[in-house]
Amino acid sequence: MTAKLDPKLKYDEALEQLQEIVHLLERKEINIDDLAGKVKQAKLLVEFCREKLDSTEEEINKIINPNDGEEKPF
């Protein structure tokens, strides 16, 4: 079974899900049968959040510096 994220997932929702998994792990409230699945889900959520942050940073940089990346005349 492959874990997948909801395509409509928002950053805040992903972060909330990730925090819940972390809390379950810290309190040792995940049974051994669910542990691997929760770790896989956490990995997907971390990757999603990282990609969202990177793309948002890139978009903001393009707004702030719209001429970056263009060749400048001599």
C-alpha cells in the first residue's frame, strides 16, 4: 500500500498532520503495526512542506526581483 497525499492539501493542513504524527511518536501512542505507515506519511508531509516553502520562496523572489535571471546588456 502506497501512501499518497490529498492533491488539495494545503501547507497548514500538512504541517498540522505532521505535528500530530510527531506528538504520537513522542508519547509512544503509535502501535508497532502502524509505525511504518506513520513514518512514511511523515516523510511525504515533510517533502510536501519543503517543496511548498521552496516554490513560495522562488515565487516571492521573482516578485521582488523580476529582472533576475535575465541577461543584462553590456
